[in-house]
Amino acid sequence: MKWYRKLHWQIIIGMVLGLIWGLFSSIVGLNEFTSDYIRPFGDIFITLLKLIAVPLVLASLVVGVSNLNDMSQLSRMGGKTIAIYLITTTLAITIGLGVVNIMQPGKALPEETRTSLMESYGGSVEGRDEAAQELLDRSPLDFFVDIVPENFFEAASDNANMLQVVFIAILIGIGIVQIPIQKGQVLINVFESLNDVIIKIVDLIMKTAPYGVFALMAVVIVDLAGDDLSQALTLLSALGWYTLAVVFGLFLHVMIVYSSLFKIFSQMKLKDFFKAIQPAVLLGFSTSSSAATLPVTMERVENNLGVDEEVSSFVLPVGATINMDGTSLYQAVAAVFIAQALGMDLSIAQQLTIVLTATLASIGAAGVPGAGIIMLVIVLQTIQVPIEGIALILGVDRILDMVRTAVNVTGDAAVAVAVAHTEGKLGALHFDDEDL
């Protein structure tokens, strides 16, 4: 197969062409055309992926649970999943703190740039503290209360309620196990057929991925640059050291934590892992949404990494909701950067508070729109850093959101491999012709 026919290369080509078009659009004044006639294709692509996420999770998890011979296996798998997610999140925050304290990007920010950024993006911070305060005022157990839905159709109507869908699917699967096999098999067949159909739909949607990615990348550049490309370049230059700190921290997390995870649990090589899931990582980068990427992540993890459906259908939806390694690392770097830029020195106790707060916030903010910034507001409030400082980083947040989402998707898949190995449900790696 020729290289340009391989899916991951087509997605990369779409990203590069989208970048070029976005720059061209900003230079010659075609931003309105891009917004009116190119943005919709990106929106449609993301919407299609989100459309099938809920039925895919429901069907695959019902089938997986109903095929379990021992219900204790489900609770054991759940405990492992949550434990590994919490450990990797804590390590991500720790790495972020180490990087930002060594590089100290906040102290390299000129005072006039800081003033300019506060004036330009200060209005975007309004309202974030109220949303964060509402989250802080909740009972510690409200997170578990929210997992149990009042209405199945209401839960299934919003991808932010993915944990509720997981709960419903597990409940249905357990119910099927409790009735005679001849009665339950009919329903199992229905969900198996639904799952097979959805996988085929995923394949069809992925044929449009290069075009969707092109549109998404073009819009990102247009939104960032606006009608003045030089202003965007100036912004990137001013916040370049901060951006580098976040990206370098994310790179270290992937190379240290995930490679160690594979050595401990599966002996899988990191390069083989990325080769198997690269379309999912690229889509996570392009869409900035773990939920939208979920159908592709599940398909790649099951078919290429050899993770059994019983594991992937539980671990990945939960991870897409609460596992935010990339986002949590970003919170740590951003919080210390803002403090440094404002001339504040954080004590060891305050930085340890960041580790605890960011870890808990990554779970507590699950399903909350704009969770990343709200999590950051909570962290800043906890360490008594003015939340107005968020205006300093909003200019490059969209770009960093793409990078940290790609790491979030990578983390979900890595934990799925680890859990599958411990449960004896990890098969051999498999690559299609398009992956080679």
C-alpha cells in the first residue's frame, strides 16, 4: 500500500494543509469564508463521532458484562482502573511541578507583556470563579450521586454524562446475567449486533477524517490569528517559554510514566503502542475532545492493541471522563507560571497542595463544560493566587488543549493495556496494512 493511502498519513496531511490554509486565510482576509464554508465540515465530523459514542459504550459494555462468569471480576477491574488513573494523574502533576520550577517560565515574562495580556483576556475570566465555587460547595459524595441517573434517555442525550451511561450498561449487563441464559441470549444478540454495526459506522466516519481534520486545523489557526497574524506570532513568542514548559512536561510524562507502565505490566514497546493507536492520538489532538475520540480509541485498542472488549468498554469510557493526565499536568505548570508572573513565590506546602487539589479536581470536574479552566480556578483559589492571572495563558490555551488532549487519549489507552494484562485479557498486537 502506498504511504499516502495510509490513514495516519492522510490525517497528518489534512492537519498540515489545514495549518497552511489557516495561515493563508489570515494573510489574505478569507477568515469569514473559512468560518462560513470550512468550519461546518469540522463541526460535522466531531458531531458524528460524538453521535456514536454513547451507543458504542452502551452496547459494548453490556455485552462485556453479560459475558463475565464472575461478577467479582468487574469490581476488581474497576478498582484497578481507578487506582492506576489516580497514580498516573498524581505523577503527571508532580512532573509538571518539577518542569515549571526548573524552567521558571513566569519570570521570563516581561511586565509590559503581562499587562497587555491581562487587558486583552481579562474579560474571559469573568464567571469562571462562580462555576468553580459551585463545584467546591458540592458534597464530597455528590460525584457518586451524579453517576446514578434519574432518566436513561436524559443520560444518553449528553456525552458529558458518560459515567451515567457506563453505570446503566453495567446494570443492564448484571441484570442479563441474573436471568436464564435462553432468555438473556436474545438481548445479548441484539447488543452484539448493535456493537458490530457501530464499529462499521466508525470505519465509515474515519474515511472522512482527513477532511474533518483539515477543517478543524484551519479554524484553530483562524481563531488564534484573527485578521492580524503578526499579533498571534507576538503572543506565541511572549508565551513561548511557558508553552515549551507544558509540552516538555507532557513529553516527559509519556516517555517516563507510560513506558514504565508497559514495562511493569505488558512488556509492550512504546513505539508499537503508538503505531497501533496513532489515528486516535491524532484525532485527540485535532478535536481537543477525548469524548469525541472515544469510538476511534476503542476500535484501535481492541483491534490493534489486543485489549479484550470486556476491558476496553469499561476502562476507556471511564478514562475519557475522569482520567486527565495531560490536563492535570497543565494545571500544575499553569498555576506556578501565573504565580511566578505575578511575582509570588509558592512554598513547598502550597505546591503539595497543588498535587492534591489538581488530582481531586480532575475527578470532581468530570463532565463539567470547560473543566480544564474550572479545575485551574480551583487550584489557584486553593493556593491563594489571584484567578485573574488566568488571562495570562488564555491566548495559547487552545493550542495546548490540543496537545494535552492527545496525552489524555494516550493515557486512557495505556491504562487499558495495563488493566487487560493484569486480567489476562491482553492479546497480541495486530497491525492493518494501513498502519505499516
